[in-house]
Amino acid sequence: MAQAKQPQRKKIESTGQMMKIMSDYFYDLNEAAKSTDRKVAWCTSVGPAELLRAMGFAVHFPENHAAMLGATRMATELIPEANTIGYSPEICSYLTADIGAYLKGVSPLAKAYPGIEAPPRPDVLVYNTNQCRDVQDWFCWYAKELQVPCIGITSPKNFTDVSDILIDDVTRQIEALIPTLEEISGEKLDMQRLRDTVALSRECTDLWRQVLETAASKPAPLTFFDGTIHMGPAVVLRGTRQAIDYYRQLLEELKQRTSDKVGAIDDEKYRIYWEGMPVWGRLRQHSELFSELDTSVVVSTYCSSWIFPDFAADQPIRSMAKAYLALFIVRSDSYKESYIKEMLEKFSVDGIIYHDARTCPCNSNSRYGMPQRLERETGIPSLVISGDLNDLRCVSDEQNRTNIEAFIEQLEESQC
């Protein structure tokens, strides 16, 4: 393999605008928490945010805060705080890091946004277990601690097709949230406002899909590591005009890169599919490692988790139910394998890296033979690396580097 080179990080010019709208979002949350006229809802990242926004709530996403704890490498020191009150070190390190931060009275928001000390105090917590049961336990702990209501949706899991029976079930559960939310917000749900909000979310998700699909070009104008940063508005601002305006700007920049044949990395030779969660505390390190190896990580299931083509303004609640049921994480292995095979072809992938995140079994798909099955069916080789989304005690940097370098060398040899 060629001598390791100094990686050149290609700056995405739209990043400055993204940072501004994210800053505006956090300051607005902070003001809402101080206001007597506005209510704050905490929501899981793939929960009914459209419903909450349509009812006038300012919406905070604790998973976003937990990812910030990971990216700033604060999480590892905070997780033991949650362990001391009974939470196992084996459960979601988003949960344990976030609760640990609360117990210690610290937040990455305080450093990034002067004047903000912590996430806003909620008036209600709303979860959807389509990701995992941990989010329900996480929110219920805060509900008891802060003495506020906690309501939510219990989603089915491990199904192949999104059937009408499943949609009916989740639709009824969403509808059952409305009376409580009306009581807390002090206003009735305006169905036209909900339709408008769902329409905005649909437009946002369509643009985000187009952004990610620019990486199907050769060379790819952005990587998975860029995606983990630029997905911020799709997570915390879907259902708003700001997110749409931002993704239009980003998409135009990436289209220009594609037209000019400007890749996210120099001399792209190999293209990788990343399966599973990012290692938040190693985003830059991993980005630079793959750049050194002339390798673009062009597609992932994680960044695609905020693509919801099923949103429909004419059936806002039912389409929300369908969209959130279609999430990759809750589907059967047969569906997941079919989806991944489609992405391997669409993005001209040379190899797959599975991140086996110790505290996130629901988002780790390397434990029941999937890598071996897909390799037999597609001929595309794979590598499993061990780590975690937030707990860096589970991450071996030297071992991961050695294994990834050897894997790319294997791809190099196979193409000779």
C-alpha cells in the first residue's frame, strides 16, 4: 500500500450557514424555556416532531445533545455518573452520557453557545420506541426527576413490510397523544397547521435524500463523515422552512462540486459503505484515516435514517405513522439486506465496514451473520470493527486503524 499521506480536508462552504441556523435553533430553545407563553417538548429523534411543532412546542432532541457529548469527547467521563445510580454500562451510551451530564450539571451547549447553560427544561417528554426501548427508559427517568408528563408510542419491530395493520396501530397511538398535548400546550391541534408542517418535513427529507445521493457520483463530493454533521437540520429542524432553505443551498454546492469533478477527498480510489453508528468522538480521526487511504465512505444507513418519503400532507397523522414505521432500524434482516444490496449497487461500493457498537445492539447489524450473507450474495468484502457511539473506553484506535488499513489493502489487491 502507498505511504500514508497528509489528508486534505475539503471544506463545505455551506457549513457556516448550517452553524448559524443550528445556533439560532438552540438560542430559540433557550428563550422558549424562559418564556411563560411557550412550552417545551423533548422528543426522540425519530418521534412525532411534526405534531409537536404544529401545536406550538419548542422541540428539544436529547439524542442530539448526547451526540454532542460524544463529539466533544465529554461522554466517556460522564457515563459513570449514570452507572452509579443503577444504569448498566452495557446500555445505550447516549442515555448514560446524557443523564450523566444532567447529574454533573454540565453540557457542551455551554461552551458552544454563550448564555446557554443546559438543555431547556421540558413541559412534556414524547418518545417513540421505533429505535429501541432505551429511549423510553431515558425519558421516563427525566419525567420522574423533573416531575413532568411522559407520553409516547410503542412501535413494532422486526417486520419486513409496513402493513396497514401496523400503520393503523401507530396512527391510533399518535392520535392518543393529542388530548394530553392540547392540555399542556393550552391550544387545540390545528389540522391545517399539521398538514403544513408535514409538507415542510416531506420537502426537507426529499432534499436531504438528494444531498446524500450526490455521493453516488465519482468522485463523491461528500462523505459519511460530512453527512453526520450536515444532517443536523434534518434531525432538529424538520418541519421548518429553515431546514429546507439550508438543504437547497447545500445541494447546489454539492451539485457544483459534482459538475466540477471535485471530490470530498483527493484521489478517490475505493468506496465504502458504513453500516451502523458513527464513533462520535473519532469523526475527524476516522475521516482523516480514510482520506489517507484514498477511500471515500460514500453511503451509510445511519445518515439515511432521516429520509421519510412517506410523509403526505393530505394524511398527516397516518403518513407520520407510516414514515416512522419504515425506519431501517426496526425492519427485518431480509429487508435490511435487500436495502443494503440496493445501496451497494447505487453507490458503486467496493467494501462494507460494520461498526459493532457495544452499547447500541439495535443499530449494530454484524451480530447475526449479515456480513457473511451479504458477502456471499454480492461478492463485496466486509470488515467488522468494534467500538461504540459515545463510550471511547470501548474503542481501540490502534486496532481499528490496523484493521482498516489491512482491509483497504485487501481491496487494492483485489483490483490489481
